[in-house]
Amino acid sequence: MSKIVKEARTPKEKLYGLATLLLGPPLWVLLFLGALGALANPTTAPVVGVYITYPILFGLFYLISSAAYRATAYGNMVLLSPQQLPHLHQMVEEGARELGMDPPPRTFLFNSNGLLNAYARRLLGGRYVFLTSALVDLQDDEEVRFVIGHELGHHAAGHLRFLPNLLRLPSYAVPFLMPAYSRSREYTCDQIGARLAHNTKVSQSALLMLGCGCARVKTSLNCEAFMAQETKVPKIFGFLTEICRSHPRMTRRLTALRQRS
């Protein structure tokens, strides 16, 4: 594992990651034993038989949808390469090299119809990063480098590995645990992105633009004033609106980025 990932991984991710990994396998065992017991009962066996088909169907759907998404990407999106948008491709290669990833994830740019986003995915074992056109239009090269670093971080930190995620799957039954784990991973990847961008101020600007999305006021935005908005978030409802979300609110992400950097 890259030294950058080790240093960037947040204490909460380590805690929640360990908790979900320890809880998942025993819950799988309980599910398996419960299914065996129910199958031995003639009354409940047909119902359990139906439920057992669900993971099989889900697995088939996952394989088919992954293959379809990959086909859509190659057929409709722009694949970065030394011949295609080389300056963006170089950012991916440099970031992957710093994180010890070889080969780098295949990275696509696509028309998002105004949606600001970027995401990392595993498709049939391959590593991919997707950048939306609106994001690249809005941000300058250094800010895009932070976003690319953030998405590369998901791959480098093992967030998308199949087996650990499968083992953790039953942990979704524990209220609020998996969303908390997801939020902690976002903090980690923000740190990785900032390290690859080599500029905390630019990294904060990149995050703020994701929250604002307005190119016209970009040069006038004040990160300090935005972070100060966190003090105006109602404590109770701020907590309630975040505990089920996969991403922390932006004010907290910028503050955490400043504090750790």
C-alpha cells in the first residue's frame, strides 16, 4: 500500500472499516445457519428457497450491468490516452504512479448535461474513473488534478475491492454503520486528492466549486466564509440529515481538509 494512502487514511475509516469487517463474517454465518434451519422445515423451505434466488439474480444482474456499462463507456464516452486529451491523461498517470498503481485506471470523460460529478468504479475486475464534462469545464487543471486524485484514492485505498465489500455486506443491517464508513472513506480520499494536487488551497477550491457549481462567481468565492457556515448548521438536524448519507456535508469536508493538511 502506498505511503500516501497510509498517511491519508483517517482514524474513523480505520475504526469503521475494522468494525464492518469484524461484524460481516459472523452475520454471514448466522444468515447461512438460519437459512439451513429454515430449509429443514417443510413450512418455511419454499419461502427460503425464493429468497436464496435473490443473491443469485443480483449477481447475474451485476455482471450484466457491468458489462453493459463498460460497453457504453467505450462506445459513447471519451477515453483519455496519450493521443486523446493527453494533459488530462498525464494527470491520471502521474497520480497513479504516486499511489503505486500500475496500470492506472482507465479514465473516461463524458457529457453529463450539466451534472457536476466524478466517480470511481470496478467493472468486471477492471479499474475505471469517470469525469463529467461539466466538472472539467468548471474547474482549472489543478482542481481537476485534485478530483482525479480523490477518485484514484478510492482504488488505491481498496474501497472498491470485491471480497472485502462482500464480507462487509451484512453490516448494512447495523443502523447507520455503513453510511458512517462511507463518509470516512470520502475524508480519506479528500486527503489523497490534496496530496496529489500538492496544494491544500486548490483542493479546497475544487470542493467548494462542487458545492457552488457557478463559474461566473468562481474567483469571488471565499472558502473561509463557506467553512464558517458550519456553525450555523442546527446541531440536531445537521446530525439527522447526515447519518444516512454516504458523503459528509461540504462544510465539514473543507474544514477536515484544512485541519489535516
